[in-house]
Amino acid sequence: MKIKSINPYTEEVNWIYDSYSIGECRDQIENSRAAFSGWSSLSVEERAKYFKNVGEVLRQNTDIYAEIITKEMGKPIRQSRSEVQKCAWLCDYYVENAAGLLKDEVVDIGLEKSYVTFEPLGVIFGIMPWNFPFWQVFRFAVPAMCAGNVCIVKHASNVPRSALEIEKVFLEAGLTENVFKTLLIDSKTAMGIIAEDLVDGVSLTGSIAAGSEIGELAGGIIKPLVLELGGSDPFIVLEDADIERAAQVAVESRFLNAGQSCIAAKRFIVVEDVMLDFIEAFELHMQELKIGDPMDEETDIGPLAKEEFVDILEKILKDARKKGAEPKAYGEEHEKGFFFNPTLITAASTDMKVCNTEVFGPVAPIITAKDEDEAVEIANSTEFGLGAEIWSEDLDRAERLAKRIRSGFVAINGMVKSDPRLPFGGIKKSGIGRELSHYGLKEFVNIKTVVVNK
């Protein structure tokens, strides 16, 4: 099977690659398992030194990697560059902190000695998405490898060049071959790898459907699993919010990466007293967005990553119209590219698909709530629980409301952003497990208790 990389802006083929067979995957996983022996025998400090080199490689080649990202999935070049730089920051964090975070934990129970130690599991399989083609892989792989595991990755089929370049980053940084390996494979082959019990842990970022299927496979062979399955993050605006600032961040959060982000604000829940003011400010900031060539440094919104995503969004708008909404699009039509202009729905309701499914695209529904209690009720009304944002000048009030929101992350007067220093993940159907910080570092380790008697 051939794997094609298609430029979403020009609609031309970037690169074509041959995919791996299941037999070739078995051989590669054996090579990775052999590499695990040497890699895991290094101290955490020794392993961390390699990631200092990884960060340097990323910084030295930022423009090269950013251009590949933009050509493969359409992200504006400024955002692609920031993504690569964030990966380098992630490396910095674990270089500085991994050894301390994985240090044995002494527990005094009155015996000669007792402690908890953290040992790597082996070969960890990452199944990664296209929307942040570098960041998603690095935030999975770097903590897992710092802990002593080796990683194999099945990347999304539309970003094969990014996947191969990431492998080269680790090799250029001096890591032994097969400590990190990219497998160019389809979903069926990925399922086969899990079903055949070839790996020691699985991490997926993807859809609920994919998470359910992979969770069933991994559970059947009793393997540790991390699932990050997306969200429909609520953005709550209370009557005492800084409306201008809230609207500015709302537009940034919703339309970053053309709205193709699991932690984008996707439902704007505004109390009725400030609804009109918020809509006015939101529209003004929407109109400032520049839509066009993602290689242009001034572009804010590029094309969607795949042509079929345009049809999916059209169906979502059709459903909203059927249920009484009047979507309003901004921007001009484009003769080429998989574009979908930013769209505002000012009278959205919770029965619309745009408000109860994960919408991966630049569509912003605004829902009216009569007060904070109804706002929280609406926020919690979906099957998702990844992130949420609350806007209020009364910080004590906002923190009280944050405790009532069913999500893995709540940002008060700011955007939800993944940060190496903080755990990242969701509840409900947004997933299980955590990435980043010391929580992510310990997802794929054996937490072993050792007790020494006299």
C-alpha cells in the first residue's frame, strides 16, 4: 500500500511512501526490543543527556520542520514553527527534571529499608494524530523514553514525512537506532500489532471510536493504556467577565490551527446579561483573521487538513440550520485548497451537533445561559471532559465553579494549553490516563515496591 502526503493548500502530492507489512513490523519490534536492553540499562541522567541534544536538533532545524508540517496538514507557518519550539521546551523540562521525578521514593514502615522504584516496561506503541504532528509525538515519546522505554509510532497517514523526520531527529541527537522507530502503516496493521501482543503498552490520541476499539484490544491482553480522545471544551463567560479580553482569547482558542485542536474552545456559553456585548466583540476579532496561504507569515487560518473535513463541517452546519440557527461565515471564497471559512452561530442550542459532538474546524457556536448554574449544567452536558475555560473577574467565584466542571483541565481567564509541567488528559469519553509532568512520566513504568528486612 502507498501512503500519500497531500498539500491541503495546493491539493498537490508532496511525497509518496511504501507502507510496512505486518511481517516487517514484527521484525522492527524485535529490533526495538533488543534496543530496550541497552537503553533501559542507562541511568535516567544518562538518558536525559540525549534529550538535550534532541532539543538542540529541533531548534537548529525549526524552519525545515515547520515547512514540512505546513505542507502536510495546512497549519499556518507561524504556528508550525511554534509547535517545533514547544517540542524543544518539552525536552528541556525532562532534561532538568526526569531524574528527580523518577528517583526512588523511600517509605519508612519501621523495617531496614522500604522504597518504591520506577522501572520501564519495554516497547511502547504510540498511535498519533495529524493535527499537531510533531508535538503529539514528542509529548508521548520523550517521557516514555526518559523512563527507559523504547517507542514505536504509527503516525496519521496524511503526515508520513513528519513521522520520518521525527525519527531522524532522535538519530541525529545520538540515540541508538531503534530506541525510537516510525512505522508507516495503516490502521488495520496497527490493530494487528496490539492484537498479537507485540508491545508492552499503548498510547492513542484519536477519536472515541478508535479509542474504544484499541481499548478493547489492549484490555484483552492486559496492557497499560493511555487514551486522549478529544473534547468539546466549554468556554463560560459570566456577567462580571472582561468581555473584550474574553472575546479576544475566545477567537484565538477556537480558530488556532483552523479549529483542529482537541483542546480548542468549542462551545461558548455566555450568560444572557452580556451575550450581545460578547457577540459584538467576538465578531470584531473574527473579522481581523487573515485566511489564506499557510506559508504566508501573516496568515491566521489555513486550509483544513483533508478534503473530506469540509463535507463533514457542511453537514454540521446543515443540522444547525435545520434546528433554527443562521450560521454566518467570514472571509472570501477560495479557488483551491481545502478551505472552510470561520463561521459563527449566535443562537446555538444543545441539541445541535455543533454543540454535542467534537467539531474539528473553525465553527463557533454561542449558547445563552440565564445564570452560572445553567452555564455549568450546559458545560457538563456532553460526553466529553477534556478542558474548560471560565471567565470572571471574581476569582474565588471562578474557582468554585471550576470544581463543578467535569473535565481534566480548567483555565480561568485564559486558554487551555498543554504544558510539560502540568498533567494533561480528560475524563468521561475524553480519555483515560495522563500525559506530561511526573504523571505522564510514570504512565508506562512498573511502580515496584521493595521491602528489605534485617
